[in-house]
Amino acid sequence: MAEVNNHKINVFSKGEGNSTVVFTGGLNEPSSYADFYPLYNEISNYTRIVTYDRPGHGWSEVTDESRDIDSIVEEMHTALIESGEKSPYILVGHSYASLQMIRFAQLYKDEVSGLVLIDGGSPEYYEKNGLEIANSTVAKYKFLKSTGIARVAFYHTDFFSKKLKLLPDDLKQLYLGMSIKTMYNKNIIDEGNGAKANAKTVLENGHLGSLPIRILTAPSDPEWDGSQIALKEWSTDSKQIVVNGAGHAIHQYNPDVVNNEIKKLIEKYK
């Protein structure tokens, strides 16, 4: 645990190497430690890895600090330093974490050697569409959580058999427990409701030059597919890998495809 702004933030690390691969999940992701297991369990054989939970996610405490993108990124940077993790960083973000990773690279460009974005939306997409969380949605999930229906529903859907099939049993249980614990808390709600403003900040601060960006895409509707193409314009060294048949959590369905791209970036900067 790292202490940032008088709150504890969960930082898990493993392995050794010249680069540090940092994994963080999207909005409402219950635990990066569980979610990214199919990636870091392999990548830690090649270099240092870190899983990072933003405040309100996983074991990280809920914070009263603003959920604007610069606060989110500065917390992550401070937590990495406080934990003794050294650059250069290869940043791996899933879904909404694409904004966090791009902004980190804007603010700390000399510390970042590459981005791997796993079905992450472009800043243009989030500025247009946002991720606002309706009060009715929050009320519904609070009811499901308080009555125990949410826990039963997780067990009796194909959630475990499909999305989490590559996790050990203890991490499946952890993922479930954290899903219930963190479900739509105030930090998650504020992140979602701030998505448009956060995307605007990223857009106002420019593209990333020749920083390597690897974009893993699960085919979806035309607007989402367009957002993946838009991400390619954020660097002159970008590459899109379309993973046909994968769900949004590509790293849970096709981890080898993601790991191959991470390993190429590790080799590039050895």
C-alpha cells in the first residue's frame, strides 16, 4: 500500500527488469490484481510489473479528492514513486483507463516508453459520449448489493465460466468480493460523471509524438470501432490489433495476443 493524500492506494509488484509494466483497469473495475492476472503472471517472467487500483477500486481506499484526470494521474505517479517503482513505464490500460494512460504520458513523457490500450475508447469518444452514471442505476445496484441478489447473480450467470475462466479459484472469489465491495461507490460515480471533462483535458494537451501505442480492439458497433481508429492518430508509432471473437475484456479471453505486444515493447527498450 502507498500513502497518497492521506489515503491508502493498492500497488502490487512482482518480477525484475529494466522496464516497469503498469496495469490498471477501467471504470468500476473491482481489482486490477485479479483482473490482469492472465497478463502479469506471464509478463513478470520478463520484467517488473505493477498492478494499480485507483481510489475506490480494489483495496484502495475511497478518497475525497477530485476525480479530475490530473488528480487521478498525479495520484498514480506519486503512488509509483512512494512504492519505489522506477521508470521507464509501459502503461497498460483497459477500457476507460485509456484516458488515464494517455494523460500520464502527456504529463510525464520522459518516464513512459509505451502504451498498450486494451479496448480503450479514444479521448474523442469520451468527450462526445461521456460515461454518466444515472441515479437510477446507482439505486438499482445499491438494492441488489444490500439484498444479496448481486452476489447470487454473479454465481448463477456465465460470468465465472467465461470472463474469469483463466483465473485461479482464489482470484475468482476475490474478483467477486471486490465487485460487491466497490460497486458504484462515490469515486466510481465521480469518475464516470467526469469523463467528458477529463477527455477534454486530454484533447487540449496534444498528441504523443512518436511514443509507441499498441491498440487491442474487440470489434463492436461502428462508433466504438471508429474510436479505435482515432486512437491510432495519437502517435506516429501506433499499431492496431483487431482480436476477432474477443469480448471487451480481451485480456481475459485472449491474453496471449496482449502479452505478445507487451513483450515486444519490453524487448524494444531492453
